[in-house]
Amino acid sequence: MGDQLPGGRPRHTSTAPRRSVLCDAEGSPLVDFVAGRSITGRDWADDIRLPDSRPAPAADAILASLPGWMASTSHRELAALLSVRALQLRQFHLYAWDFSTQRPDPDWSEPRLPDHLRIRGLDGVTASDLDPVRGRAYPVGHIDHAEGQLTRLTGLLRGSLYGPVLACSKVALAGSTPVAAALVAGRSGLPAWPAPSIVDLFRDPREAVPGIGALLLRSALAQASADGTPDRLLLTVTEGNPAQRLYERTGFTRLGSARCFLVPS
């Protein structure tokens, strides 16, 4: 699994994705995880697992050895212990669409739309075009509201946050104005799952017709399938976001759930 650095700091191992380990005083592994960084540059221990099923000492090791890190795990007992002393940032579910075992409906590539709407790729669409749309979709107080959203959208479209934006990304336009978008990028943002992913899906609640998000999602899947790449698409959805039902109705398979914490410095 890996080696422990002096002072309890983790060191990467040679497997892919590489996993790091924290050990107890006797050198027995307490936790292993994939170490990476968030899009804001914060250290992140993702997909934390307990090789020896000792949640209490594992939680102590994380809190002592990873101050200021993000820490995410699907282990319920460990998450419950971390929640006492660490700030929960997000509870989320991971989904996948596997093109080797499922194919989009042929009708998804050319959905029926109201006369004033059309769906196309992202050519010519800027972060400034999408910023007010996403802001209305996820206002302050929404579980997926993002501070610094314009900066995030700019980095996303430039490919500096999640890798290159894929050609199957879609935008819905009313005339020349974006009213919804499905953004697909080369990686998920989760250190343990560096795979192509749908990293954002939103619609303007004032302008876009109900159901346009589902049409965009299906259109993106249809084009990804036609392009023959990637082999699968991932996505994450925050607990409590009703979009979770959309993904399940569309045919995404849930791979698991996790809680993400900020370890106190």
C-alpha cells in the first residue's frame, strides 16, 4: 500500500492511482487513500479506506497527520467520527455511464425542442456567457452554489481545472443567449477518480423550459457514444440535489457515496 514518512506524513506509492498510507506507532496501516489537490489547491486525501477496520485510531491519525487537508471517505463509522471534529464540506454520490454495456437511445442525438431553442456545442461560448445562467440555477443558499464561480467557469473552459473540455459538451440557446449547459471534461476533480466526467449541468430557471437539462444530458451522452470516446463518463451529485433522480432515470449507475471533510489546521 505504501510507506509512512517521518512524522506520520504520507508518501505516494507506485500503483495507479497511487495510494498513500498512514500507520500507527507499530507501523501497521491505519488508513490508505489517494492524495491529490482540489481545484482550489488544497491538499486532499480522497477515497480513504481502512485496511484494518479500526475507525477510532484511523480518525485520530487523519486529524493529527493531515491538518488543513480535505478528507473524503465512504466508510460510515470513520465519517461519523470525523464529523465530530472536522467540518463537513459535502456529501455526494458518484455515478457512471459505461458505454461498453449501455447505449444511448438513438433519439437522444436529435431531441425535439421548442421553436425558440436549439442545442449545440460550446464553440464561441465563454465563461461570462454561462456565469449568470449558473448563478440563477444555483443561487446563494443552494447546496451547489459556488463562490468565485466565474473564475471556476473560466478555468473549466480553458481546461486548467478538470482537463480539456470534451466535444460532447452542450449548450442550449434561446436565440444567441445560453439558457442551459452540460459541461463534460477530461477528469472528475476527484483525485481517486481521474476519469472523463460531466462536471456541471445547469439551466436558467427563468428562461429554460422544464426538462432541458435532461435533453442536454442525453444529447451529450449520444455524442460521446458516436465519437467513440471515452469508455465511460462519471459524475457526482450532492446529497439533496434533485438532479440525482434525473441521473438515475437516464440510466447512470451509482458507484458509491462519500462524505468530504475539512480537517482542522
